[in-house]
Amino acid sequence: MTPDQIFARWVRAALIVFALMFGYFLAADLWMPLTPQSRVIHPVIRVAPQLSGQIVEVAITDNQHVRAGDLLFRIDPRPYRLALRDAQLKLEAAERDNAGYDASLAAAEAEVRAAQVQLNELAREHKRLETLLASRNVSQQLYEQTRSNYEAAQSGLASAKARAEQLRVERGLTDESNLRLRQARNDLEQAELNLSYAEIRAEIDGIVSNLQVKPGTYASAGSALAALVSDEADVIADFREKSLVHMALGETAAVVFDALPGRVFDARVMALDAGTSQGQLLPDGSLASPESSDRWVRDAQRQRIHLAVQDAPGLLEQLPSGSRATVQLYPVTGLAKLLGSLQIRLVSLMHYIY
């Protein structure tokens, strides 16, 4: 066999191998998709105070594990204690004002009763003199004087009732309807709430990270002081859209973590994200900006799925957020699932190398 024939044979063999590999990758992308674009994600909470003040105590260290409710920092509480005392004094003043209104209201109601008695007496006197005047047994002057007194008594009664009603409105029928008292109680609750905010506590179980706070640091409301990485976690994986054609929620999968080479973990597909940032249009008043590209073959869009590891409870808690992983899906059973399991195990062994 001549060298040219040997070379031609190798070229044919290489072309056959290339065609077989090309066909395999096309089929694998549809019936046993795999992606290295996967990570372990822990929810991260920005630890920020709800009020401003000087930090007087830091109760934790960087990368310390904490439980929900544990004290993280303490802001100088003295200004907020003073505000609480001021609110308590205002509530006491409102209660004393209510007592004063009660006394004034009692006096006003007594005036109403006295005015009513006087009015009733003058009404009877006016009616009696009106009868006597008709028979000319009383002077016109006396009758008119009594009538004036009667009308004045009517005005006095109306004035007393108005004064009593004004005090009744200002006082309120009950403590719950008294405006000043409700405002004072609201201010007191706000002062108590602000004082409780002087202690910044963990909202969830997790690890404190990127701690940059020392006693004496001035904390501003809403400005993050550290990050709290939750113990809870899930695995996210980004697949090309066409690779998810046969995927269904709840189907089995396999995960290999870069931090644990050689080990394959069973997983299950839990959710598929509703979209990506490329599919979001902002209502900012701007016109649409269509994508433009001179490429004949564009980049494939990736969609994100979420997976839960099945056979290793507590595993994800041990892996830091952002840890790399490789995910293998099994959307089709039979030969495709067998080849997919071999494929992910080969990847797990390759993690010893890279």
C-alpha cells in the first residue's frame, strides 16, 4: 500500500469519525442534553439597618454561622430611648388632657341641665302670663320682659349644648376615638419599634460574609453592612432552548460538582424560569431597539432550570454559593438514558483533571 493510499485511508477514517461524532452531539443535545453552565445558588440577604446611628457592638465575626434571631450588630440606642421617653410623656399628657376634658364635659353637661330647668320654668311662666295678658290681668311690660327672659334661656340652652358637644367631640366617646390619645399611642409604638431596630438580628439561618463593620462605624439606614448567605440552596442550570424540547418538570437528572469530582448525584427538575432579561421590555418611554447582527448563525438563547439534589441531604449547605456544576438531563428513557449516564460519569472523572 502506497503512502498516498495510507493517507487517503486515514482521511476517510477521520471523516467517518467526525460524521459519527457530529451526529452523536446533535442527537445528544436533544435526547440527553448536558450543560456545564450550572451553579449552586444560595439566596443572599443584604444586612442593612432600618435606622441610622453609630455601631456600638459587633456580636459576630466574618464567615460565622448564625441562626435566625441571633444578634449581629447593635446601634447606639440612647437617642431612641430618649425618643421613647418623649413618646411616653406625650401619651401621659394626652391621658391628662382626657381627664381635663372629662371634667369640663361634666361641667358643661351640668350647665345644660341647669339651662334646661331654667328654660322649663320660664316656659311655664311665659305661658301663664300669656293667659293673664289675654284677660288683661297682667301688664304688657311684665309679659314682654318674661318673654325676653324665655328667649334668652332658649339661646343659653343651645349655647350650653353646643359647648358640651364641642367638648364631647374633642374628648371622643372612648379612648379609641380620641384623636390626641391615638396619635400619642401611635408615636409610642413607633418609638418602641425604632428602639427595637437598634439591634440588627439575622432574619434566616446562614453564614455572615463580607463583614466590614467595626464598633464606631456610622451606619446609615438602608446601607448594607454585610451579606447573609442562606443555608438553603438549589442548583441552577442554563440550557439551550432546543435542548429543553423534551424536558418535563419532575423528571430525573444527574449533577456533578467541580468541588466533588468523581461523584454523580441524582437530582430532579423542579422549575423552569419564566424568561430571561432579554425578554423584558422596560416601560421607560423609549422606543424599541431591535437586535441587529450580520452573523448567519446567531448565538442560541439559554433558559434556566432549577434542580433539587435527591440523595444527599445537607450537601448543598456545605457548598459555597456560586460553586460550579455540570447537569445531565434524562428526558428520554432507553438507550439515550444509558448513554447520558455514561456521559455524565465521564465528565465526573474529567473533573479530576480540570
